[in-house]
Amino acid sequence: MNNDHYIEFKKERDLGAIITDTFTFLRTEGKPFLITVFKISIVPILLAVAAILYYLFTVSDVLPKVNLSSTASNNNEFSSIGPMFLAMFLLGVFYILAYVSINIASMYYLKSYIDNKGVVDFDYVNEKVKNKFWSFLGLGILIGLVVIVGAFLCFFPAVYLYITVSLAIPIFVFQDKPVMDAFGDSFSFIKGHWWETFGVMFVVGLLLAVLGYVFSVPAIIYQLINGFTSFTTDDPTEVLGLLSDPVYLILNLLSYVGRFLFYAVSLVSSVFIYFDINEQKNASGTLEEINNLGQ
């Protein structure tokens, strides 16, 4: 059974068409796509949310105890910062796990969607998340390290490397290559197509950032109202009480969940980019259609 609203990924598109079809896909397939990604990734997302809570509570507890103007007790005060560094470490670890899980679920949802002409096999996606998790984690760490090295060199090398190696993910999924092969092939794959890839990622990223900002508005408004109230008191540390305010925490956590889901949306455009470049280089989609005509 085919999906009447199926969108063909395997064809050439210009920048405008990639952006338009990304949001067309979200309009027709967005609900099942995001629900599937969320269901499969719910445990890592909840762990990341719990890590955010722990970090906020730790900051609100530790910072009021630090009195930088007092030299006599600085050693004791800074020893209490240990839990904050632990909270930062846990936050980083669980954030990475959440993003890796969202990445795998999104990519294999799209692969199932494309292979089955719009019909997605949930069990297939779930199985791939389990089987490919560590490979994806390794690829993600490799991409992160390369971008960090580029950042130490200068801003522009980091941007260039990020755009280039980001296509290693769809190469890994759709060409079913080992991690190192997918990573290495991304440099030759994007050759001659870097600027168009950058253009799509920049525009889509900007649009999603604006849309994602909507999730943060309630927390920002609540923060501004409470911040103004705190600044009218004589105790400057009262502003930190906001970090343990239940209402602020709930609003803030909702904004983080929204950011996770919008990250999944950005992966849709990267798949359109991958197939656009692949079609220009190999015409695999056209050849597939020709072969299907003879069946």
C-alpha cells in the first residue's frame, strides 16, 4: 500500500525546492514522524530532561554559597562547586545520547518511508535504533571532534567542516557504509556542492530557530517577570531561586523538548540535500525509475 501523499526524495532539487519540500513533508508526514521519533527516543530525552533539572537545582544550590569577596573561606566555597561540574558532565552525556537517538530514529524513519514509498515500518525503525546506536554514537563523536579542531583553527574552518561531515550521516544510512568509510566519503561527496548545502542548512536552521523560539517564549516571559521582582529586593541571590521554581522549570523543560523535536526536523532537509547531490552525481533515482518501468 502506497501513501497518496508520498514525496519523492530521489530527485534533483534547487535550494528553494529543498526548503519547500522539507516543510511539505512536515505538513503531510510531520505528526507520525515526530511521534515515532519521540516514542523511540523517549528514554534518552527523559534522561536529558532529568539532567537539565539536576543541573538547574545544583546551580541554584551552589552559587549562593560562593562568596568571591571573601578570601578566608574561598577554598571551602569552591569545594562545593564539585556537584555543579558533575551536573554539567551528566548534562553533556545525556544530551549526546538524546541527540544520537533522535538522529537514528529520524534517519531510519526516512529510510523506511523512502524504501516503502511512504509506508513506515515502526518495528524496522526501532530495531535499527538498537542495532546502530553505538555506530551512530561513534560517528557523532568523530564529527564533533573534527568540528572542535576546526573551531580551534578559526570560525570558518569549523563551519566548512561541519557542513561537510554532516552528510556522513545520510551516507552511513542510505549507502549502508561503515562509520569510517561514510566519514571519509563525505569529503568527496560534497565536492562541488558545498555552497548549496550550506545555503539550505543555513536557511532551514534559521527558520527552525525562529519557530523553536516560540517554545521558549513562555519561560522567557516568566523569567523576566520574576527577575524584575527579585531585583527589587536587597538580596541579589534571590534571582537564583528561579532555577528551582516549579513553574519556570516546567516551562523551560517544554522548550528543551521542543528543541529536540525541531532538531529531528532539520534532519529531513539533510536527507533531501543528500539525494539531490546523489542524483546529480549518480542519477540513481532516475535509473531506478527506468528499471521499474521494465518490471
